[in-house]
Amino acid sequence: MIGATHVGEVLAFDEARGIGTVRAEDGATLGFHCTQIADGSRTIRVGTRVRYELAASPLGVWEATGLDRVA
């Protein structure tokens, strides 16, 4: 749902390309770009639990934005 915060887990992250995927709690897979990591680090470990929001990408698919690590 747009505007809602979701929780998931980083499934994959390619540091060289700056892109990754998040697996949502419902099993959906969403892409993200390293610029969407909230702390500005531009890197994140596979397996990290994150909160995120949904946004439409320029390619017309949903992606995870504002990724924030869950403590």
C-alpha cells in the first residue's frame, strides 16, 4: 500500500551496481537503488531487516524507497 511503511529483508545487494532487492513479508520481491538507503551509507548487508515505503519507478514497477534498518 502506498504511503504505508512495510517491513522486509534485504535479499540481494550488488555493491558495484548499487542495486538490490528486498523480500517483503508477503513474499513479494522489490528492487531498490543504493540512494534509497536512509542513512546515506549506500551499502547494506544481505539479510538486514528494513522498513521501507513503496514508490513507482520510472520503469513503471514498484520499488522500495527510504530503506531504514530495523534494530
